[in-house]
Amino acid sequence: GNSVTQMEGPVTLSEEAFLTINCTYTATGYPSLFWYVQYPGEGLQLLLKATKADDKGSNKGFEATYRKETTSFHLEKGSVQVSDSAVYFCALSDRASGTYKYIFGTGTRLKVLA
Amino acid sequence: DVKVTQSSRYLVKRTGEKVFLECVQDMDHENMFWYRQDPGLGLRLIYFSYDVKMKEKGDIPEGYSVSREKKERFSLILESASTNQTSMYLCASTPPLAGGPIYNEQFFGPGTRLTVL
């Protein structure tokens, strides 16, 4: 079945450091891939998405490239800020599954220190 | 802006009580979802609905039921609450898209943190 695996946290970085959060997936079809962010006390909100191989999603300085050959969708940011402290979820949705279900990873907590 | 609201941010109930969690979205979305979020387990799908009065089981439906009498409202029901249902519950919705909503983002509510004593 479909699944998403992302690196365990917490990840602690100093402000202006480079961020990578790894995400790999397994899917039977051609999934769309997403990164969601959850700030403290809030629900999840979409950060970026990519719907086909080699697409790059980007938003707020974050980027992720859909790599079909390595089944990966790693999240990167060149210079993190304290305000980026949150939990990040990788997710997929697969048309071939024939349902409207999304599969989420377990989440990676990021803490950025000033 | 799409808004998804949940009836309570925090809820404390006793074992055996019947619990209702309400979710309302204001953007005429066809599809609505209930998840629970637990540390180390991420989000797990309980139930979803793609139309009024339609529902499908997710990955962990045991001990839960749902109701979708109106398009904007999707209720999660814990028939007899147990301590292992203590969790954060998240509601989400997506608009329709040709071929299904699977490429759309999910819009989430703020969550209800439920404690069952």
C-alpha cells in the first residue's frame, strides 16, 4: 500500500541555518505530493505541493522537488527563521488508489533558535 | 478565505460518555475528513465523506461513527468514549475537482484536543 516516511525529529537549528527534512514515499500509481505545516495550537496548512515528476513546489522560501527515481520529496530552506518553528508533515494523494484519501507522514518538529 | 471551524478547542469527557465533535466549512466543499493526530503516529484517517449522507471508513474507524446531514457540516461521534481515544482530532475539507479532489489541498480546522478520563 501507499506510505510516507519522513525523518524523525526534533530538528534543532540556529537562525539562518540551512534546513533539509527528508521525505520518501511508496505509491502504486502517480501520486501528488504535499508538505503541510502546523504552527503551535493550530491546524495544518498547505506549505507547497507538486503534482508530477520533476515538479518543484515552493512557498515562503521553502522548496521541494518531486523525484520519481528516488521516490523522494525532501523539504529545503536556505535560511530558517525563528518563526519557522513548527511541525512539518509530508503527504501524498494517489489517484490510482481510487479514493479521496491522503497519506501523511508522522511529522517532523523543527525548532529554530535565535 | 476558506474557513473550517470545529466546535471546541478543548474537551474533557468521562469514559463511557457519548461525544460529538462538530466540524463546519463555509466554502461549499464536497469532501470532508476526520483525522486523529497522536505523537509519533502523525495523522490517521478515521472517516471521510464525499457527499451529503455519504461516508467511507478510513484507516481507524473502530469506536467512531460520523454524520453528514448537510453539506457544510461533518460530525464525528464517539459512541462510548474510552481513554485510548484521548487525542487531537482534526477536521479537513477539499473542494471538488474533475477526476476527484486528490490534487487539491486539504483545508484544516484548528483541532479539538479531547481528553477522556
